[in-house]
Amino acid sequence: MKKTNNRVEEFIRVDHAGERGAVKIYEGQLLALNTIVKNDNLKKTIEDMKEHEIEHCQFFEEEIKKRNIEPTKFLPLWDLLGIGLGFGSTILGKKAAMLCTASVEEVIDKHYQDQINQLGPDEKNLKKKIIKFRDDELHHKNIAYEKGATKKGLYSIMDKIIKTGSKIAIRISEKV
């Protein structure tokens, strides 16, 4: 088993947590859409985006096992908060549900770009995957805006809360 350097270990730990969190957000949104809010178009959009997140999560799950990296100890909390965020944002309506995606993806765009810039030639495969995943996330962000995400009015507060929470979760998950 090859020894992973600490920074790469942090990248994989936090990316695993983040992609799993994205899956949980979409699960929360789908829970709301299957119980309280009826919107088949939104449901289809979210199901499609969730498929990408599952693919991303599975990749990092394999990397964690292959490289013998300890996942963040906060996974159970992130799972709960992700489901709650997804459910809550969807109950607020389509614009809020789509803003949730857009806000998270804007944080992840910068996060992944920072990692891409730091990864060297010894991590060619990891870098290639993160580039692909970043492209998927940017696509999700664009879909979210096409489907009604907005930062106007009170939505600007929601955007700041989601982004701040995402950044805090990133910092914690890198280290613990």
C-alpha cells in the first residue's frame, strides 16, 4: 500500500465527505418532493444530478479504502445536516431548492480548483477525476440557475448561510 502525503489525504477525506454530503442533500430534496412538495420536473432534475454525486462519492470511497485514509469523524453529522438542508430548502420552494445546489456548487468550484492547482504529476489520476467532477459540479450550478436559482432578496441570506456552512464543513473535514 502506497503512503499518501498529508495534503492529498486531506483532499480525499474532505472530497469524500463533500460528495457524500451532496448525495444527502439530494436525498433530502427528494424526500420533500416525494412527501410534501409535488414537482415532477424538479424531481427528475435532482435525480439526474444525484447520479453524478453518487459516482463522485463512490470514487472517493474507493480512494479512502485503497489509501487507508480515515474518513472524517463528522460523517454522521454531515449526513443529518445534508438531509435537513435538502429537505428544508425544497419545502421553501423550487427557487430555494435550486439555490441550495447553486450555492454549494459555487463553493465546490473554488475548492476543487484549489486542489487541482496543488496536485502534482504523481497524482495524475486523482487530478483527472477532480477536474471531471468539477466540470460536473459546474454543470449542476448552471442547471440550478436555469431552473430558477436566485440570490435576490432574502435568497441572498440563504446563499450566505449555505456557503458559510459548506466552508466550515470543508475546513473541519480536512482535519478531523
